[in-house]
Amino acid sequence: MYIPRHFRMDDKELIYDFIDKYGFATLFSQHQGEPNATHLPVMLNKSENALYGHFARPNEHWKDALNQQVLVVFQGPHCYISPTWYETDKAVPTWNYASIHVYGTLEIVEDRKVIFDSLNELVNKYERSDSPYNLDDIPSGFIDGMMKGIVAFRIEISKIEAKAKLSQNHTVQRQELIIKNLETSPIQDNLQVASLMRKNLQD
């Protein structure tokens, strides 16, 4: 990924938090010389420096990706930046965004307990805190049947590239103008980018 120095993210904990927050990712690999992609939720295991997830078994992407270096892209909020928000008319439009690229080798997970624990962690993350749903309460026979329909995987992380393009190459005054305009928007991505920009200025 092309990352000018202004936009490079180096804080490991910040990167991990980003992966955790924007966990619905795109996994890329090669299939007969062409790019192949699957969109799926992925969980980060910090202690193992690894990602966990699963394919639907009929999706044969898992066969291609096995033992191959893959790329997992986590896309955060993004939005259009209008030149009309600047203090000058000598400006052009741009796009602000944050994205993390994670590289590693994919291996298939066969251990039932590891697969169940990974699925349970995924459910617990995304169910509401007051939700009564719990995989432990579901009959094991039903769970085993459902698990036959997926292929679980683990990706050992070999490299991470992280980029937050938040107008850092502009003056603080101009960044404040952008934030002010984004904060008037009803669009969630605009508000989230504004929040990231404000946090970046405060840091």
C-alpha cells in the first residue's frame, strides 16, 4: 500500500483497536493467476499475532488460499473532502480514509474446540450486551451440523501496513475547517472521519 509519511500509522495498539472495530474485512488471494476476494468477519488474536475466521464450505476460495500468502484489508470510515471548505480557492477535492492491510499465510483449523471458541468469541463480540443468545446454550448436535458447513482458518500475521489519510499534510487551521464541515453532516462516515481527525490533532 502506498503510504506517504504523513499518513503512516505506527502505533501497534491503535492498529489493533482499528482491526477490532472494523472487523468485517476483505480477504484476497490468487486463483489461477487472477485476484480472488471474499468478504467476511475476522477476529484478531493479539497473543498469537494471528487472525481467525471462516469461509462457507461451498466457497472454494479456501482451497486456493490454503498455504498461500494472503492479504486481509480492513476498511475504516472514508469520505469526500470538498475544496470549498478551505480558506483558499486554490485547492482540489480529495478523499480522507483509514485502512489496514494485513499479510500472512493461511492455514485451515481442524480442532473443534478452537473453531467453537473462535465462533463463540465472534458471537459475543457482535451480539448486544443484553442479548440472551449464547452458543453454549445451543444443542451441541445442531452446532456440530452447522460447523460442517464452514471451513475455519488461521492467518499468521507476517506484516501490517496501516494508513490514516486525515489531511495531516495540511495546516492545523485547514484541518479544523474540514472537521467543522464534516461535523455538520448526517452521514456516519463523515462524522467518524471528523472524530479521527480531531483525535489526531489532540495527539
